[in-house]
Amino acid sequence: MKDLFGKAILDYQTNNSPEDLITETNISEADVMSVSYLFRDFSEMPKLEQKALQLCKGKVLDVGCGAGSHALHLQNTKQLEVQAIDISANAVEACKLRGVKNVHVRNILDVQDEKFDTVVLLMNGTGIFGTLKETTKYLQKLKSLLNPGGQILIDSSDIIYMFDEDEDGAYLIPAGGYYGELVFTVSYKNETENSFPWLYLDYNTLQNAAHVNGLQCELVTEGEHFDYLARLF
């Protein structure tokens, strides 16, 4: 892994000539993303993210913390005990520089012998599942990390809107596989990362998967563009 996303975050934090990230998927054209967006404060976050942070309670695990904006709000404004993790060493370094107190390079699947009152996964939290087939493995892991009365706060989007419709209004979805299974490619400073799977789950599919894995699932709020925040418990 070249960790280009993390490099961009660390470049921005250290003022090392940061540039825009370029993201592309197997069903969409290249899209420009300003790294500064990852450094937003609470007032600049979408209402869906704000709601998730408002619902966080107790001891919190922030999964895929990126530049640490969510962790910083929980730590500094809400005064909660927060552990932030990300698989990107560069992102974790940037988090430390920003003042995140408890942050580690760690895959969620490797977290052991710890329990939390809230596990939060934002900015398409279901993305790390990769594929629909892997969803059960991740949900079982997340469930195992909860204290009694604990909760998982996770967001995603129903990307059905990205597909064409036929004359009857039915979406033209490719056969074989779930339509929310995308392949992402990230480019930064003329380097391109190896492609990786990234999963978008519509709410009904997430709810069904939660129930199969012994979790309750409720729709907390919906965003402005087919996105939603769910609470699993």
C-alpha cells in the first residue's frame, strides 16, 4: 500500500505542498477531493455526521479516523474517552500532530480484549467491509467490542441512483454481485494506489445483515443525497 490518502492528510497537516486527491470508481469518472475537507470542524460537517457525534456516549472507538476531526470533537468538546484507529500510518501521525491523544495504526479486525460504549464509523462507514460477503465478519467483530448497552453508529449511502433507468423506471443494475460493491482507485501527486474494494450498503440490506448477526438496527437520520445514519445495538 502506498497510503496516498494518508500522505495527503499528513502533507496538509505539515504544510508540505498538499494537492487535491483524485478518486475514481469502476462506475464513475475521476472526482477531485480537497484534502482540507477532511480537516473540517463540527460546524462544517454534514448534519448526518453531527448527529452521529451528538449520539456518541461513554468510551468511544473511532474506526477509520482519517485526519481525526471526529475524534477531536469527541475528545475536546464532548470530553469523552476516545480511541481512534486507522490502517494509515500517515493519517495516524497527522492525528497525533493535531492533538488526538489516543490514536493507533490498527485494523478493526485486530482490536482485541477491549470493550466500548460506542463504536463509530463515518464517511461511508460500511466501506471497510469491502464486499457484501464480508459484512457478517465485520458486524460480528463490531458486536464483540460492545459493552452491555453499547451501540454502533455507522453511515452509508444507497447508490442505486448512480445507475441508469429503463423506460419503465427500473434501474439497470449489472448482474452478478451487489450493486453497492465498488472498486476505488486513489491518485495523489502523480501516484496511483492499487485499487481496493469499498462497500456502499442501502439501509434495508444493512438492517437485514444486522438482524442476521443478532443486532437491532434503527434508521437515525437521512442525509441530503441518499445517505443515512444507522444505529446498531
